[in-house]
Amino acid sequence: MNIKRFLIGGMILQFFPVIAQAQEPGKNDKAALAIFLTLAPIVLVAVVLWWLVVMVRRTQKPIADRAKAHMERQALHMERVEQSLDRIVKALEKKD
């Protein structure tokens, strides 16, 4: 499913009233206002979506950095545990 087709279709549907007003005689002076009122919500939604994407990226970057640091600490911890277990196994083998 291609979302671009739906977006283009939605934009075309929004322009139908503007086209109908432009074709009526004597109403060409309101066509510019109708085009503005048609495009204003689209631009507003685009700006809000862009702002949300920027804010999500800003908030996720510190979380990703913390997660990366945590994974590095966890890897070091697992290496130490493995070394400790190796020492325990060697000590038990010497005991037997």
C-alpha cells in the first residue's frame, strides 16, 4: 500500500471546491482566499508533523546514548563473570 497515493488523492479532493468556485462567473475574486484556506491547514499540519519529528529525535538520542553505555557496561560485567567462573572451575578441578 502506497501512502503517497492517498496523500495526493486527499490533496486533490481538497481542491475540488476551489476549482468549482473558480469556474463560477463573478466569483474569481474569492478564488485566492479559497486557495489560501485550502493550503493553510495542509501547511499547518506539515509544520506540526515536522516539529514532532524533531522533538522525538531530540528525546530519543539521549535514551539511545544511555542504552549504548549500558550495553557496554553489561558486556564488561559479563566478561568479568566469565573470568570469575573460569577461576572457580580451575580451583574446583585442582581440588579434585
